[in-house]
Amino acid sequence: MEIELLPPSAADDGAVIARITALVNQVYAESEKGLWQGSPDRTSAAEVAGFVRDGEIAVARVDGDLAGCVRVRRLDDATGEFGMLAADPARRGIGAGRELVRFAEQASRDAGCREMQLELLVPRGWTHPAKQFLAGWYGRLGYRVTHRGDLADDYPHLVPSLATPCDFLVYRKELA
């Protein structure tokens, strides 16, 4: 498996952007089933292209084929963040997700960050199997919940699209 941060010029490669966008939307459609009204799309080609242009998208490839992706960015001088983590369901079990998280952590360490953060959207009144799996998986990777936020407080523009009340959990891990 090869993992690389895409160069900003890859934002102009329509095929690459379309494949990343489709993968993220496919994975999130399943992992967030029941949380949203209407279209389950998590992102758009324009948004992904912007993230690539900003140097924030890393991809994992196996034999040249896309196996996963992750968005990596710096929140502040001490904190990196990863999001939009998506591993190809057809390649489940090869460790693409784990390796993408390791890549994101190392990129943040290399940028001088001491901590890594991620956010996980969770339904407030019921247990979502995919979210329960992710909570356990992130815990095994060393992440701990440091904050439970009300989506209405931090992301009010998303609330009208929800099918069920949701919170988001902020997970953090020291990168020492």
C-alpha cells in the first residue's frame, strides 16, 4: 500500500477528484445512514478539489487503485485534525483506514503538532452500529473523547438537514 498527500495540481484531474468524491460519499452513505434527510452525499467534487488544492487530501493506493483517502489539516499551532476518512469497502480488512490515520498523525507530527483531533457525528437518542464500531476503533488507536458538542451550537447550518438529533464527539490523541 502506498500513501501520499496529493499535490495541489491533482485538483485539476477530474477523474481523481470524481473517484475520491464517490468513495467518500459511498462510505459515508452507509456509516451515516439514518442521520440525514434527502441526499446522503457527504461532499462534492468542488469541495474535494478545494481540499486537494489546499494540500489536505492524502490517498492510499494498492496496485495503483484508490483504496482510501483522508483529509488532514492543521487546526492551530499544536493540533492537527483528520476527517473524511474513507476506506474502500471492497478492500476492507487490508488496513487502509489504519494506515491513513497513521499517515495523518505523522504528517501532523512533522508539522510540529503535539495533538491530533477528529470529530464523530452521533445520533443523540439511539445507537448507530457504524458509529459504535468507529468509537471502539478510534479508542483502540488511542483516541479519547474530550468533548461532546451539540451540532446546533457548532454547526447550525447542518441542523436543518438532520433526520434525527445529533451530537458530535471530539476525540483527541497526544502525538508524542
